[in-house]
Amino acid sequence: MSTEVLHLPGQNRYLFEKDGKQVGLTDYTLRGNSIHITHTEIDPHLRGGGLGSEMVQGVLDTIRTETGYRVVAECPFVVDWLERHPEYQELELRG
């Protein structure tokens, strides 16, 4: 099983693919030097298997390595995920 995060900047969206098929998405808005994660979604038939967590981690890894944005979690799933993963909370403190 391979997964991939694809960025669609013109749509303010990250797509999450598993074995070449879209299974999830993450929407965001940009405000100054901040990226506000507003919504995450996994295919309802695939929920409960950890794909949401894998998607959020992939999106945050992409933001960490490809941008200097400060992450503002507005989606409740991402808020909870960040609380359980303190190694990513530095993204919320960026400049």
C-alpha cells in the first residue's frame, strides 16, 4: 500500500491518495504567514483505519518541508491530532 499527498494550490487543497486513488482531502486558507487548516475528510467507507491520521501527518510534513507557514488548526480532527503529537506543535509556533 502506498500513500501520497498532492498539493493543489489553486484550490487551497491537499489530496490524499492510496494506491493511486483519492481517499481524502484537506482544505486550507492562507492568511499572511499562516495556513489555516479548515477541513479534513476521508472517504466514509475507509474511516476508522488510521488513514485520517496518516493524511494529517503527510500534510503537516509537506507544510513543514515546503513552506515557512505557521499552522493554525481550525478543523477539530487536526486540533486533536496535534494535541496527541507534540513533535508537530512547533508548526503552530512558527514566525
